[in-house]
Amino acid sequence: MMDLLDLLHDTMSSPWVYLAIFAIAVLDGFFPVVPSETAVITAGVFAASGAPYLPAVILVAAAGALVGDHVSYAIGRGGGGRLLDRLPPGGRRRAAIDRARRGIATRGGLILTVARYVPGGRTAVTLTMGAVHYPRRRFLAFDTLAAGSWGLYSALVGYLGGLAFEQDPLRGLLLGLGLALTVTVVVEVARWLRNRRRAARADPGTDSLSTGAVSRPADAR
């Protein structure tokens, strides 16, 4: 265990750590199996001891996320749009895409910002925004906000863990990851509850069917 901590400390103390964080954040933008949030939280934990430098961690993480999101957007815009245009009109997939396009057109900034905190969600949203030809300038503006807030949040979560366990970085890392997991669970539960309420409002026939089933015996009498 001490060997692992020594290796982590040596890695985080190296100036190359900033390039590594940037590269990982870029890859996570279009290849979501790369754990960019874990890397940034780990850097934040060790930043509580002075190295790496916290503001630099935030900056390179946000910059990497911004670049990675634009790569994903470009992939969607280059190939995804043509595939969507080939979908036959009147089908379920075309209807779903049309709904997504309307949602992104009206509240794309909010969707993009929230998706940055959902594992895998960021890639799906950026690909879709490219595929439906969401305006590039608006995408840049909103994604700058989303990537910046994500870099700040991830680094500070790790930094708080590092401050709480300054003499035990492993516990600090576990605390930071636990806080990040808690936030993710809260976001997912909120999304599930919202979707459930929307489904209930969109299908009022269930209540009327139940009412009708109860009222028929009374009518028969």
C-alpha cells in the first residue's frame, strides 16, 4: 500500500501530471470508459498537500473536457447527421430524434450542463447535439460553462477530501470519490423521478381506466 501511495505522490508531483489530466479529460469526451473524473479528484486530493497546483488542475481538466466534447460534437455532426436524415419519416426512431431535437433547441444549454455530471451522458448528449446540427457557437458557450464547472467541482471534491485527511491521502481519495458518487446518485434519482412524473402526466388514461372499472358495477345496479 505504501508503494502505491509513493507512486501516486511521485506522479502527482511531476509536471507531466497536467498533460496527463488534459489527455484523459479529452479522451473521456468521446471515449467514456476513460475515468477522467477519478483522475481529477485524485489530483485534487494531492493538491491539498501542495502538489499539484490546484488552479492548474482545474484549468487543464476543464480545457481537456472542452476539447473532448468538441471532438464528440464533430463526430456527431460529421456522421450522425447523415444517419439521422436517412431515418424514415413517421417511424418511432425518427419521432424520438425529433423530440430530442426540439428539447435540445429549447433547453440545450441546461441539458449539456447537467449531462456533464452523468456518467456516459456527456458523450451521448454531445454526439446528439452534433448530429442535430446544434449551433456551434452556442455549443461552445454552453460547453465552456459545463466543462469549467465540472473541472472546478471535481478538483474541489478531491481537495476537500485531501484537507480532511491530509496525513492519509488514501482516505482522502476515498472520501472524494464517495462525495462524487453521492452527487451522481442524487442526480440520477432526480432524473428518474422527473421522468416518472412526465410519464404519469403523458398517460392520464390509466386513472380514467381505473375509475371506469370501479364505476361500472354502480351503473349496472
